[in-house]
Amino acid sequence: MIRVATAADCAAIAALWNPIIRDTVVTFTTAEKSAEGLAVTLAEKASAGFPFLVADRGGVLGFATYGAFRAGPGYARTVEHTIILGPEARGQGVGRALMAAIEDHARAAGIHSMIAGVSAANPDGRAFHAAVGYGEIALLPQVGFKFGRWLDLVLMQKMLN
């Protein structure tokens, strides 16, 4: 079931996200998430009209959210999303269900374009986004730095309407 995340989900969201932050180059961030910090993030996103959704099957399997791509009114109809799945959810259709839900939300909010920033070192993430209709539009060389090495970022885009 896909539903809106609540503060009660924040520990489970952190438990999914932190190993990816700590152990992989899927994300370039190195700052782990806390349940308290995520509760603030959920409240801020809700007040800004942005969703934070979870896939729940007796526990949180993954989440997806989106927010502003860039500041300024000219960018108001383009957003960037984040999607994270736990290992047991991969290959089960959970990611597709989360993407469909946030894309539906974005369309209803008048969003025209959704961006994915995917680590070039994450071939599974690139393949997933391509499978759900995102095209590669840019390669940003050496914009991330983690684990003592420079990392490239691939921008992928899907037109929603």
C-alpha cells in the first residue's frame, strides 16, 4: 500500500536511507538522517505541498518524495524526486508503484517535468528510471565527492503532461 508518511514512519525511513548514505555512492550525501530530522522534513514538505510517500506492507519498504528543482518562479513546474527502496523491496514492483504515485501527485499539482539526479555509479538506478520513462539529458562530471573519489551525476527527465 502506498500512503502518506507520518512522523511514526521516520525511524523506519532512516533505517532504509542511512545504509545507502553510509555505505554506497547511490547518494553523494554523507550526513545520515535521524528520525527527528525526518519528522521536520515531512512537516516542511507537507506545508509546501510536496508529498512524502511510503510503501507499506506491514512495515516501510521504501519511500518517494519530490521537491523544487531550483528556486525561482520560472522553475515552479519542474521538480526533482528521491526514491529509496529497502533491499527486500527491489524487483517487486514497489519502486514502480511509488513512482506512479508521486508522478500522479505531481500531475495533479500542475507539474510539467520531473528530474532524477542519479549517480553514474548506480547502473540499477539508471536502468530503473529508464524503465519508467525517464531519459538521460545530461552528465555532470565530477560534481560529487565521496569515499575519496569524484563522482559523476546523470540527470534524467520525464515530461508528465
